[in-house]
Amino acid sequence: MKISSLPADAEFHRLVKKIFEQRLTTIKEGEGIDWGTAEALAIASLINDGFCVRVSGQDVERGTFSHRHAHVFYQDKDGFYNPIEESMNPKDNLGRKFIAANSHLSEFAVMGYELGYA
């Protein structure tokens, strides 16, 4: 449920709030789950099983067609909220468990990023 909730002490875009409310409803009801919700559940499951997850590419933070919302940007202050990362148990000595890293629109850019990261 935490992956479908936003902190009450911050302001987010009204459409993003609506998406997260719908995400919570579909999880509770167990039907009508969209692609973004299914992906968030899958990533959270992998992390809970002890894996670290990193996605990279163009617009992976928001998700193409605004489905992922891995980083939800505040409207009232600088920065962003990462629902998947924040919903996990305290991080182990590996640091972050979930990374969404935007890159340029180019397969070579993603390959270069991953090669450099590795």
C-alpha cells in the first residue's frame, strides 16, 4: 500500500494525486490494476526478496506516457519523492535499493551509462 501513497505534508500535482488514489483503489480491490501499478508491485516484490533494482533510459523517472511515477516532484519545494524507495524497509549496507536514472534519448546513451555505472 505504501507504493501507492504520497506524504500528506507535501504538495503534489493534482493529476498525480489522482493517479496515486486510483492506484491505491485498484490494489485494495485487486482488479483494474494498470501497467504502472503492476510495475511498481513487481519492483517492490523484487526489492523485498533482497534484489536491488535499477532502471535507466529516457524518461524512466516519470515513465513514458506518465505511467511509472518513480520520482514524484514536489510542487511546494525543491526535490522529489520516490514512493518505491521510501516504502522499503531500512536500507542495508548496499545503500539505495531502487534507482531510476534518466538518460538521453539514445540506445548508445543508455549503454554508455550502464557501462560507466558497472
